[in-house]
Amino acid sequence: MTDRVALPDSHDLIRVKGARVNNLKDVSVEIPKRRLSAFTGVSGSGKSSLVFGTIAAESRRLIDETYSTFVQGFMPSLPRPEVDALEGLTTAILVDQERLGANPRSTLGTVTDANAMLRSLFSRLGTPYIGGPTAFSFNIPTTRASGVLTGPKGEKKIVQDAVYLGGMCAECEGRGTVSDLDLSVILDESTSLREGAILVPGYTADGWLVATFIESGFFDPDKPIAEYTEKERHDLLYKQTTKIKAKGINVSYDGLIPKIRKSMFSKDVESLQPHIRAFVERAAVFQTCPACDGTRLNESARSSTIGGASIADVCAMQITDAAAWVRGIDDPGVAPLVAGLLHLFDSFVEIGLGYLSLDRPSGTLSGGEAQRTKMVRALGSALTDVTYVFDEPTVGLHPHDIARMNKLLLDLRDKGNTVLVVEHKPETIAIADHVVDLGPGAGTGGGTVCFEGTVEGLLASDTLTGRHLGHRARLKDAVRTPSGRLEIRGATEHNLQDVDVDVPLGVLCVVTGVAGSGKSSLIHGSIPAEEGVVYVDQAAIKGSRRSNPATYTGLLEPIRKAFAKANGVKPALFSANSEGACPTCKGNGMIYTELGFMETVATPCEDCGGRRFQAAVLELRYGGLNIAEVLDLPVAEAHAFFASGEARTPAAATILERLEDVGLGYLKLGQPLTTLSGGERQRLKLAMRMGEKGGVYVLDEPTSGLHLADVDHLLGLLDRLVDSGKSVIVIEHHQAVMAHADWIIDLGPGAGHDGGRIVFEGTPADLVAAAATLTGQHLAAYVGA
């Protein structure tokens, strides 16, 4: 009987045995439940593979299997992770850094259900009364229906007109913006059709698409477009579908504008080929809808108010102000609704997002903001005893905000949940109950557990993380002298309050301040994106499982040419996406078998053994290696291979040197981009942009996803850039980067309309000495001043 009582205690651990996902080398760990566990290690050491790729993936797969086969047919198929055994799993809720969907109808208010509560509130208390909650929804149009209704006993009732109220602005269909096309990007009016007047990609003067216009007979193809009559111009641009004969064939003729709207502008921009996407972004002009003034709501929805504010006014308020507005509502009939709204708004403020507004499109939130928005949803959940999995929750957070984030992580744990955090920041690692440190290196040099235990044990251990956890950067003894200044005058973008500031050139300048204080608005909005300015932001790298570092950086081009020249064949043979592809797997290396409603099975191609190329191509060598062997080389080895000897290829060596400079020496040239971590992707982008001829580099939080040891490498890289005559402007929260700066511009004092002002500009030493701002106080504590 006593044994039976003790049994539940044996379920207090999540046990992982023999995990081999990505670079994990038979990893076995035991993670305590209802505790906060931090997973540390250099970028690429296998943290995400263990937490997301193994534990969370298997939890989700097992939950998906509980649904009926019919329902599973509509869900993504998840393969079982490569692991011998997993025990003690609970439901895993992922709070990652994936951006929220960029659906144009999705706003912060819709994804957090704040809009749903506000619609109910206005339908109850709004004056004048205009209808139920749907009358305030910008996703529901007002529709009219007329006809005959039949009663239950067959009697007929005449319905003259039934009106179903919605709040959608009819002009912009609830999007808040209307799009127009810039004709100057589409047509060169000074030339004729035969001379190539149509500038749309694919519409070449001698091609089939232009031939339908030339042979239509509606206008003179040899006359410049500028000389067309009103009717000819209309027929070219807007004519509705008509049957014509072109080159002896009966075809449908459409005006150019409806034709390209259908083929290019109605598609998701992300799915278009890069050159077409660039054209679409140039040609589409978005402007605020004049009918609703960008509120997305029709006049009826905007006319109903509570306390003088319409639902559009409340959604446009900063959340801190919206919370104050809700507190002014005193009506017992809606007390639960008001309490729910206040709890939601207060959660936003607590998590450091009080500066946002509910009408902010969800696709414009940064990775860190998106992650914290998902966290707001998790905080309000009634679920307990689940596993929350966080991917660097401190990304984009000022040291002042990290303390708030730590409190929220502990609150989730104290509700009886297991909290797993992949993290690099010492402040968050310090609050963990249990630490798993992976390494010792990255890629093939990682994938093993270097330490498991308490934070104190980690500090005493001799692992890379343990050695760097207590490490503090010190202020520089001497700072560089600027070579010039970039003047910013009267900056008012977003929350900036008429800011005047001089950004020094020829030095390392760090722009800092709490999240939402206006850093990105100041730099991205005020520094002209002209030639000579290189931006490296946090936008995700686009890439399929066919893309890899060699294709993304353009490295494969000189390698293919070198192979082709050495063997006297075409370069296309050395591309797995072109003529050299294995015909069986079409250059994928894997065979993907669709099994209807069951999961898709991926198996290595038997013909090429997963090497992606035809057998004949693999017999062709360069420097003793075939193309598949070259793509299997880590960057560092490939650099040595192409830098000297018989395989010397200077163009390839230059790109590889830049990849080594940003700390990616361990990455294999042919590793699919889909398997790279967030930090690796950003550094890959940095390596690519370093090759551009620019005098000013603007980096947006380059330390995100970087281990403490890698931050030192990054600082060395930034120093080399400055010493080579470049100006480097870094938007950053990491104190080690602040301490290393030559000049600091600090924005604040708060976020949203409480920020947007310069609260300090000067050297790091002066900032520490003054300790007058939040940044100054945290930096002083960090450097031990």
C-alpha cells in the first residue's frame, strides 16, 4: 500500500533517452516538472533541437493522434522525433518567436480577443444604439437580404428588407488602406509596345504576353503610349475580357491592369519569386482609406460612443490609456466584461507592451513583441500542469524589462506548470531551478550535455557557459573620435517627439532605451535608405529545404563555375536545383511520400544516397572532391580548401571568410536553411551584407540568439568594421555592447507616448557616472561601477 502512495512521485520528471534530432548525440536528460528549467549553450549547440524538436514536437504529435482520423487529415503531419524514449510528457504550449500571421485583417486586438470584448461592451453601452456586437466588427460587412420567409406551418411571411449589420468600411473592405498602382513603374509612356513600353517582369517586347497586345488591333503598337487617345489608353490598361486572334490563335484579351492584378497582385507577396516581389512592392501604392480614415470601420460603427470615445478611438489609444478609459466605466451590468478587459490590458502593461495600440497590424510586431503577445494569452489561461516552452523570451527587452519577464515566468511556474526556457541572458538563467547546458561547441561540435544541475553548479563548472556567466564587460579606456556627424532634425515618426540628434560617424554608436521607446523609429525612420547605408534587420530569411548557406550567400556560383571549368562541362550540372539533380528525388536528397490522411514520410533517396546529385555528376572532381563532398564541408574547412592549393577559388574564399568572421565556421555549406537557429540566420544575413559597398552599417539587435562567448566575437567584428573606416550604428539592449560603444544615444524615459525623447547622449563612462536614466542605472550595475 505504501508503494502505491509513493508512485505519483515517480512522475515528477520528464525523461529523455537517446535523442538524436539534428546534431544531438544520443542525449539523455531528466527535467524536473513544475520547475523552471533553463537550456543554455552556444548558438547551434542543440538547445532548440532538444526542447522544441524533441520534447515539444513529441508532445504535440501525441496530442494530434488523439483526434479522429478525419480531423487529422486537416492538420499538419508531424513525424516522430528521433529519440529512443520519452517519458512523463505533458501538454506542451509553445511560446516562440515566430511572427504572428501577417493577415491584413489581423490586428493586436483581434489576436488577443480584446476587440471581441470591446464589441460586446459597445453593443451594450454605446450611444446611440446601433446593433449587436457584429455592428462593430471591421471583418463583417453590412448586408441586405429581401425575399419570402416560410413559417413552420407553411404560412408565408413577406420580408421586405432584412439588414444584417456589420462594421466593415465598404470602401477598403475593413483593411484600413486602399491600394493603387503606380503606372510609372508599370509603363514607360515615352516608348511604344514594340520598343518595350511594358516594364512588368515577363512582358518582354518579343514575348507571347506582349504579342497579344500588339496583335489585338485596338491600338498602334509602334506609337508611344503617351500619344494614345483616351479610348486606346483604356483598351490597353483596363479593357474587360474579349476574344481576339493573335498569331493565328483564338485567345482571350484582358487589359494590362486586370491581367497583372490577377497574376501578381492577388497573390501572397511572400510566395512570389524575388524579382516579381520587388516589382509588386514598387508598383503597389498603399494609402490610408479616405472613407474611414484608416479605422477600418464604417460611419455607423464610429458614431456610437461611450464617454465620448468610439470603438475606433479606443483601439487607436495606447493600451495604458485604454486601460484608464475602461476604469472610467461604472455600470454593474457589464462588470464582468470590464474586469476581463482590465485584466487583459494590465497583463499587457505588466509584460512591457503597454505602449502598443489594439489597431496595430499583427504582422508589424517584432519577434519579441509577438512572443510576449502569445504570453499574454498564456497568462490568462485556466490550464495548469502543462509545459510552457519559451524561445529566448528576453529578446528585444531592455534590462529593466527583463526583471518583469522573469516575474511572469516564475508566476507561470508557481501556477503548477513546467517552464522550459531556451536562453542566453544571465539575468534569466539566474532564476532557473534547473539548468541543462549543451555544447561544448556548435553544429557537429555540439549536441552533448556538458552540465546538468543548479545555477550555482553551472557557475562552478568549467563549461563555456559557466565561465562566461559571471563575466562582465568593462568600459573602454579610450573612445574613438567621430569623423563626422549625421544630423537628424525634427523626427516625429510613430512616438518620436520632434527629436533632434547628431549621430556620430566613423565610430561604434549604440542606440538604446526600453522596448517601445522609439529606437527603431529614430534610426530606420530618419536615416535615409540611400546608397551607402546597409541595414541588417531581424526579418526572417526566406528559404525552403532546398536552400542552404551555399545557395543563400551566392557561394555556390563561383564553386559551380570552378567545377565546370575544371571538367569542361556546364555549371548547371553542379546545381541540385537544375540539370545535375538526381532524377529520382529531383535534387531533394529525400523522397517525401504523401500517405493521404497519415503523416508524410521522408526517406533518404536510394539512388543518390541523400547526396542530391546524379551519379555521373559525382564522378567529376575539383581539388580531389566531388560537389556533394564540398557541400558537406563545414565553413572553416571549406575556407582552407578554397583559399590555397589546387582548389584555390578567391571568390568563394572571400564569402567563406565573411562567414567565419561572424562565427559560423562550424556550419556545413549544404545544411538546409530550415534547420538553422534564429541567431545563425541573422549572422548569415550579416555575413552577406558585409560584402556590400556601404559606409554606414545599421544593425538591429545583432546579439539576439548569441551565447555570452559569441558576443565577444561579435564585438571584435564590429571593431574591425569601424577600424576599416565604416560607421556602425547598433540598436541594442545588451550591456556588453553598450560598454564597448564609443557613443551612446539613450531614448526614453518610458515607452510609447512616455518615450520618444533623447534622455542621454555621450560616452558610456558618462552614462554610468550620471546613472540618471534606467539604462545608466543598469549599465552601472553591470560594469560594477
